[in-house]
Amino acid sequence: MSALRTDDAWQQKAACRGPQAAVFYPPTNFERKDEKLDRERRAKAICATCAVRQPCLDYALRIKESHGIWGGTNENERKRVLDARA
């Protein structure tokens, strides 16, 4: 296993690590809108308790992550942040 770069060390402290990590990404099968909203709410609730939420969001914005919940934001929310910065 390779060591994390120092600027990515926050990942070891992320509240999303472990079995609940699946809630941060859509399932491989069809997901109804209400199911998506519920899954995202659950993921964002975990993010709200996370000590490294800001570094996570900064990372997702830096790499332009287009999938999942990162730093308490979904894909569309991150796109709006990036668009506002442009």
C-alpha cells in the first residue's frame, strides 16, 4: 500500500470511511428521485459531522470530481461553486 501524500492525509480522518461509504455514490441499479434525495441526505448528514469536510470539498473542487457526495455537496452543487469562481 502506498503512503498518502501529505495534502491527502485528511482522507484517513474522513467520517465517510467504512461500511457507510456506499451512501456517497449512486447504486449501479436504477435509483428513483426520492431514493436519490434520501441517500444524499444521509451522506450529507455524515459530512456534517466530519472534521475534514472542508479539505474534502477543496479536493473535490480541485480535481473537478463529477460523482458522489464530497464535502457535503453533490455534483450539481460543486458545479455551481466552480461556475461561480469562473
